[in-house]
Amino acid sequence: MTSARPARPASLRSRIARSELVRRVLTPQVSITDDALRQAVSGTVVLITGASFGIGESTARRVAAAGATTLLVARTAEVLEEVAEKITADGGIAHAYPADLTDADQVDDLVQRVLAEHGHVDFLVSNAGRSIRRLLSKSYDRFHDFQRTIDINYLGPVRLVLGLLPSMRERKSGHLVNISTWAALLPPSAGWSAYVASKSAFDVFFRTVGVESSQDNVTTSTIYMTLVHTRMSAPTEALRHAPGLTPDEAAELVIKAIVERSQSITSWYTWAGNVGFTAVRAPLEKFLSWRRGR
């Protein structure tokens, strides 16, 4: 006979309940039906970068289950193949394309192979990225941190977009989704200079793509993602216990972008925080300047 699991202490249950309530209030609620997704992607080709784990893997499973041919891109071939095999076993169509987006030749080869084998891409989900948190005072001799983040968060995705965009514009059809960060909309935060600068650079490029390509019926969606608990956020101790999304919940925002083609998706408090900070910034800086001069 199996013994009953001991009940959690009331204080722990209360803490969990409060954490879940905060998470639900702070995270966008998404309700895209399977039928709506199937109507949007069935028979299409969807390319997803960073598809071996986290948001990318969860998104790949969803669109493949809805009838899309899913092209999986990531650096680790073995893991990528495992994801493709799982999707295939579940009745979906998935192809693994191992590639390092920081290598220009590999990106060019990826584009050539994809277009040669599939003819076109209907949806591009730019999800691969690298996060780093380090103060500038500890970065004076670590220029490579900035180089690596700019390569994976900006230059690599730019090269991929430039490779796939011409065929989309020629076909007068296509949609691109960028997984950005809510930090790109907020005032600077200590420790995130390399990461946010690289994500912001791609954000501006990506929105410009939307402006220039809309006349050819090629649209863009930028998701200013809040905290998602993935392998990328795990090394940062301060983020481990903060309210955040699961990869599956974050993937639902990607599904929303694919189905509704919204230009911008973010949480309500991102805009509220930005407006609030802007309102108090000038008087706060004057006050701090006055204090320093005393």
C-alpha cells in the first residue's frame, strides 16, 4: 500500500499561491484555438531558430501538430534530430538543419539548402539568442562578451532575414516573428548592456523590415518577451525565483503572433513602467544631482 504524500506546510502553500497569482497578473493571457492555428499554418513552411530547447522546441511542436512543415535550426545536431524525431513520431513533419548563426558561411548554406529543398519559407521565427548579465566594471577586458552577443542576437539573425526575405517579397507572402525582450522597451538596467544592446539593434532592424516589406504583403511581429524560465535564464541567480513564463506559455505568444500577425506583443506593465519612469526621470535626476552637489 502506497503511503500518502505529506501535506505541504501552510506557509509554503501560501507562498506558491501568491507566486502563481503574481505570475497570472503579470503575464499576457493567450487563447488561440487549435483550429485557428491549423487554418494559419497547415501546408506552410515554418522555420524556427533555437529549436532544440525551450520556446523554440515548444513552438515547433505546436505548429507541426497543426500541419506545418517545420524546419528546425540550432547548433547541436544530435539534440535537434531528437526533437525532429519526436515531432515525426507524433505525426508531424519536421526537418533538422544544424547551423551556427554566428558563422556567416553556415547561415548562407542554411538559406541555400532550405530554399533548394522547400522552395520557400512562409514563416520565420527568430528565436535563437544569447543572454549575459555582467556589470561594465567587470567587462573592461571582456570585449568578447559583446562580440558573442552581437553575433548571435543581431548579425546572425540579420543575415538569415536578408537571405530569406527576397523570396518572400517576390512571392508577395510571408511573416516574420522576432522574439525580443521587454528590456528593449525599458530604461537601461545595470548589468545588461551587452544583451539589451544587441537585442535592441535587431529590434530596430526588424521593425524596419516591416516598414519596407509591408507593400509586398510580408509582415512582421515583435514579441517583447518577459522572463521565461529556460536554460538561458537559469544561470542568473536573481531570475530563478522571479515570476515568469514556462517555455510552453511563451510559445503561445509566438502562436498568437503567427495567427494574428500583430505588429507588437508585450505585457501591459511594460508600457506602464516605461511611462511611469519617463514621468519621474527628469525630477529624479535633478534631485540626485542636487544631492551630489551638497
